[in-house]
Amino acid sequence: MATLQPVRGTHDLLPDEQRRHRHVVEAARDVAARYGFAEIATPIFEFTEVFKRTLGDTSDIVTKEMYTFRDRGGEEITLRPEYTAGIARAFISGGLAQELPLKVFASGPMFRYERPQKGRLRQFHQIDVEILGVPEPQADIEVIALGAHILGELGVLPRTTLELNTLGDGESRAAYREALVAYFSDHRARLSEDSRARLERNPLRILDSKDPGDRALIGAAPRLSEHLNAASTAFFAAVREGLDILGVRHTVNERLVRGLDYYTHTAFEFTTEALGAQGAVLAGGRYDKLIEAMGGTPTAGIGWAGGVERLAMLLTDPPVAPRPIALVPVGEAAQLPALRLAHELRGAGFCVELGYRGNIGRRLKRADKLGAACAVLIGEDELARGAITLRDLDTGAQREVALADIAAALARFRAPAAAPAP
């Protein structure tokens, strides 16, 4: 019988790696809370129409990458490939228009059928923030600054570059689209098959093409900055000025675009060269027309998503497991008292490891393997005196401590407070 393996593109998060992931998510959750973002969660799967409306019927994600199936009731269901669509759907179906402005944080697994690469899996995880109901550039400044703050908290900001661009308002995009269609139409024969298909439908997506022939044409293509109206220019200037005031360094990348029509104004990515070709670790933009496109009341929106796997790979000082206290009963009579003491210490906030079997030598060897900070030895003689023996496993020093004083004696070995459950 063949050995069972994870499905291609999926990955077990074993304890060391899970600590990295948890550190990324908890740091993001903590910083987002300081900015006033409330945490929400949406279902892992949605009706397929939710993603078709938001990502476009012809996008690569919809046509090639979504995990879509019919459930037993005949409904077409899709595992979520990104968070924004579900949050926008929740905003509409949950009647949240009365709670604007709405600032939310979310985290969880996403699913895309694509070729697995470094830091990119078919089941992957994201952190996500969105602000709904704020059309002013202050929202753009805040979500970008929040992203930079989280990267700084993780210690990875110096290894990233913030790339920024403006897509302009509807009027500017329409003028730019016309210029792009005219330019690429003159070179239609040299375009790749995918780009020819995008020419009339979604010409801005040609700018994302990796085809060498397309790239040669893109270099001389019209630039969006040449087609911005006064309002769009002023909006982008306000965003950049706000980032400058906050000390968020950035560079303008005029080829950074979002192809779908509901995107407007600011688009941005934090990129790194430390992960090879998969350079973006956190990316987002403004989508003022999305809620309306989904059938809701016109509502401004902006947000970003960050890849947890990629951010975890960037950590230079990953979190280590807490060092436990090893409880070592000596003799059969000490087994139940040790069990009771372990329960009391855990309730008092200590990380306690109580072995299941073995003599004192084996149990201390196990404690050393776990990296325990100290050992609490409980023997019949100590119990008779109402005491335990406390051994510091780093120095080897040991002393007898009264059972009544054990919490105070162990105070310096207390595990860090756990983060509240989401």
C-alpha cells in the first residue's frame, strides 16, 4: 500500500512552522486592533457568483484557478481564492451599510489551483484588512501605514520595498484604456494569444503579461500618468504626502495596475527580493466601485492582503517554543500529587510538562530534550514534609521549596501570556 502524502500544493504546518505562522497572524491582529480594526471571519466557501462578480468571468483566477464544485443540493460552490469578495458580500448581506465607516481585519486559508512555487501553495493563508465607506485619501494612507507597521513589527520591513501607483478615477481610466487599445492594436500581430484576447476586454491586464514579446511592447506603451485628470493627480499627491509625513518610504511604479474596472486610484505592493520570483508579500488597492458591482449601495473601499507563508519565510528571528517546567514524580506514591500539582500550575499560567512514564533519569532526559527551564522533583520524602525540590536545568542548582510557596518560586519560569483566541 502506498504511503499517504499531502495533496499536491498543500502543506502540513508542523509545530515549528506553525509558530511562525501564528506569530505573523497574531502580530498583524495586534497592530490592526491598535488602528481600530475589528476582527471578522467569513465562510471558507461561497456561492461561485460571489467571485465571478468580483474577479471577472474572464480573469485567470476564475477561469483557471478556482476550486469550484456542485454540492449535494446542486449549488455551485467555490473555495475562496481571496478575502475581499467574501467581506464585500458580508457587508451587503449583513446590512452593514449603517455602520460606516467599517474597518475590519481577517485571517485564514485561501485556495487556488496553480503551479505550486516557493511561498505559493494551493492552500495558503492570508491576513487581510479593509476600510469601507471612506472615499478620502486618508483611508489609503491608513491602510498602507498599517501594512508597513505590521511588517515593521515582524522585523521584515527593511527587506521590502513599497511600490505605489495611481489608477486614477473613472474618467482617467477610460482615457488611458482608449490610449492602450490604440497602441496595442497597432502591434496586435506581435502580442501573445492571451494579450490579444485581453485587448478589447481588459487591456490594462496586458501590462501584467510575462510573455517576452509582450514585455518588449509594454516598455513603450502609454503611461497612465499621462492621462490623469486634475482630481486624480491631487488624490495621488495627497496619499504620497500623507505617507511622507508618516515616514513610510515608497517608490512610484507606473506599471503597477489592477485590471478590473471597479479599482480606482491607489494600487500598491510591498515587494521583496528575498523570495526569488515571488516578490509581493502584501498588496492591495482602492475599489470604490466593487460594492456597487455586487449589487450593493455605492460604497468606497480600500484594503490589502498579505501572504502568511511568504511573511513567515522572511522572519529572521522566528519565535521559539515556550520553555516548560518539567514535573518529575519520584516513586508511585508521587504520581497523583504530581498530576494535581501540574493541573494547579497550568491553571496559574505556567507551561508544565508531565511525563507519562519512566524513571527519574528518563524523565530528566526528556525534560532536557524539550528545552525545559527547570524541573520540579516530587518524592515521597518531600511530600511528607510538604515540599518539592526545584532544579534549575540551566545552572544545575537545586533547592527545596515549600509546596505553599511553589508559585512564587517558579515565577521567573512563567510562560508568556497567550494571545486571546480569535
